[in-house]
Amino acid sequence: MKRRNVLKIAAAASTSAGAGLLVVGKDSGASGASGAATGQVAPAAAGVGEGSGELMPGMKGMAGLPGLPAAGAVTPPPAVLTPFVDAMPRLVDAVPVSTTADTDHYATSIENSYVQLAPGKPTAVTSYGGGFIGPLIRAQRGRKVSVTYTNNLSASVVVHLHGGHVPSPSDGFPTDELAAGASRTYTYPNLQRGATLWYHDHLHMMEAVNVYNGLHGVYILHDPAEDVLDLPGGRYDVPIFLRDAYLDVDNTLYYDPTLTWTALLANGKARPYFPVGQRQYRFRLINGSNHRTLTLSLSDGTPLVQIAGDGGLLPAPSVAPQLALSSAERGEVLVDFSGYPMGTQLYLEDSVLGQILRFDVTETCPPEPRKAALPATLAALPALKHPTNTRDITLSLSADTNYFYINGKVFDPNVVMASIPVGTTEIWQVTDISGWEHNFHIHLVQFRVLDINGAPPGPSMQGLKDTVPIPANGTVRLQATFSDYPGKYVFHCHLLEHASFTGMMARMDITA
């Protein structure tokens, strides 16, 4: 079963009283975070959207969620959006508040805000720094970053740097809450390879709602080792944060995962256009959707040249007509517009949503220096270490279909499912027996995918990864070394409704 067709969670009209769906909208006061929900409430509406009236397994996992009151409103009709009206904005760079010999220090407010996602009324969101996408943090390998977050919401949050190799106190364990009105500093050593990372809320049981409402941002770790490749840089190196949403006719960001979310946002604009020049670009594509897999291609059939994945450069370029990214996965591609006449319009398309971003070849730019051909080897991966343990991870469905399990259990932050001595290398065999597709994310580490259902991974999966799709009734073997930092971490399904509402997460302790 395909992920987009089977995600039928509804947090209302469940077998447990008191569950509901929160929407942050124009009249809501935009709470959006974990606790005091002053927002509108969406019911589980029959006859509206894909899967209406169908509740997926895990309903009881929604019971008693804080800040999600009982349903009471009728699902509003979706907005009818005219595509390609707005330009896709470039993300706003964060500016350090201070620097020391080895650290750049940033400060960011977590707040309610209004943003312009589509023409018409502004949309209330929960935000890092006031924008729909948080400030773009540009870090340098080997130079530390500290970010002090001040929580100006009325409820707690948690911040997680997705893909970051960071000490446990800065990782964002789901119950390590940043309370309302408080500040906390997260420190990132940046000792890993260069990569496109992202940060988002990770609060226990509320991550799906909080991320949907806007608590996400992009973090680029630059690695000087990439410079020898002479890849596009500066304004020609463009992060594009893609995600879907349900916008109503008043541009209210409406949360109900039983509906089909057809508003596709690129850097916080609904189906925008982006002017480009006649030269090569590096696009860092991030799938920030709660649960949608994006299968991306160019409208004229030109293959995508992928150079990097979750954990940085691939061993070799992956040239393919499409690039599939499940929730939280990243893919960096090169697109060369030098052969297109001025005035050309080229579309980035999704296999389900169709045209989602238009590239307009209209910019005048300086002549591009002649570049050498992209080398056959981009970055040699470190040799795989000898594993000292093989760990079986089983993804299953409870007999009453109310929860998804990891190794037969729902998440309890006080229960340690895996205790791993620091420095240990393990092979994990992740097997689904639920009959549902999932995707799997491990905190702390970048891992290598060894095989998928016994077959070697394709070229786009051969680099370092932190998130990998798990086929329904299939097995993925991966290998990771749990180095440097003892402490508590989690691994989980990164379909956020599964992790937030159905217990599909587990704690691991890295021991000294």
C-alpha cells in the first residue's frame, strides 16, 4: 500500500473521547505548539478528501493529547489556488549575534506569526524567527554553532537538528522540553561531513502538529573538501524546502491528516515560480512534509543529476529521470539551464501533485566560467567498520490495530530499547510486518544502507543516510557506528503522525 493512500489518521471521532484536530488560522491566536490550543478544531469529516471517514490503525494512540480539544467545526473547503503567481523566496540567512575563536552564536525566537503562503489573506503559523521557514543557518565543518532559542509560545517545544551528529543534551529528546517563556542553548559541533540538514520541533506526541504549523528550518553544513569539485555556489546554490499542506479558502493552515493535502509549498509559497539564469544551479531539495513522499522530475524529461543525499556527497553522481524523497529525506541536484533559450519555462513536477515549481529562464547573469566535467567519483566513503552486533528491529501493528509497534512496544521515554556502548558498529535489520510502508530515522548517526529486500541500494541510496523508506513487508539492512557522544537518543518512523500518535518511536542509550 502506498504511503499517500494509507495515512488515514484522524484525531477526532475516535474510540477515545477528547481527541481532536488542531488548526491554526486567522481567528485562532495561533497557538500551534504543544499545549494551550486556542486554534480552530477540525473534525473527522465524512465525504471530504481522500480517505474520509476511514481511520487508520493507531487511533487510541491519539487519546488525551494535550491541547487537542473535541471536534466541533465542519471541514472547510480547500482553497482554489492559482499557480505560479508568487516568486519563490530565497531563505533568509541567520546572522550570528556573536562569534568566538571556534563558535558562531545565534539567537532565535519561537513565536506565533503571520505569513503570506498564497495570494489573499495571511496565514497564522508557529514559527522560528517569524517566517514560515526558520532562519537558514550556514555552518562550517569543524566550527561549532550554538543557537539560543527563546520560547515565546504558551506551551513547551523541543528542537531537533535532523541529521546532526550532536551531544545528547542538544539532540532534542522528545521529553527534553523548552518550557514556555524559557530559553535554551543547543550546541552543534559540526564535526561530520558537509550536508544539507534541517531542524524542527520534536515534542513528545505533538511533533506532527507543531511541524505542520511551521516549526521547521534549514541548516547547511559546508565542507571545504567539496570546494575541489567547483560546484555552483553563492546565489546559484539554492535550498528548496518542499512540503504539502491543506489551505482553506481563507488561507487557514488546516490540520487534518485524513484529507488530501494538495497545497504544495516551496520555501513557504504555494506553487511559485523562480527566475534562473542560463547557467548551472545546485538545488538542495528537502522534503519537509509530514508524511508525503515526493517523486520529483523536470517537465521536459531532462534527467536529474543527484550529487548528494541526507549525509552529504554521494560516492558518484546519480543520474535518473526521477528523484523520490520520503518525509525528511534530502537530495541535492544539479540543473543546467545554459542550453535553454531566454524566456523558457521549465517545471519541477511531482508524480502525484503535478507541477509544483516553475523555473523561468529570465535572469541575466555573468558568463559562467568553463567547468570541468563532473568527476565519476564525488566523495569516497569511509570503509565500513567490522560490526560487532546485529540488531533486529521489527515494525508491526498491534492486534487491536490501535498502535504501531517497534519491537512489540509503543514509545515510553523511560524505557531503553537499545543500549549501545559508544564507538560500537552495528548492523540493523529493519523489517516491516505491519503491511504498511514506513520510513526510518535514527538520531545521532549517519548510516549506510547495505541492502533493501536483499538487493543492493540504488545509486541515490549509496551515500550516508539518516532516513530510509522501509517497504511494506520488507527488510532494509543498514550499518552505523555510534561514536563520540554517550546519552539518550531515539529512533522512529519519520511519518510524523506515526511517531507522534501511534507510538512508533523507541529510546536508545549510548553508554560510555
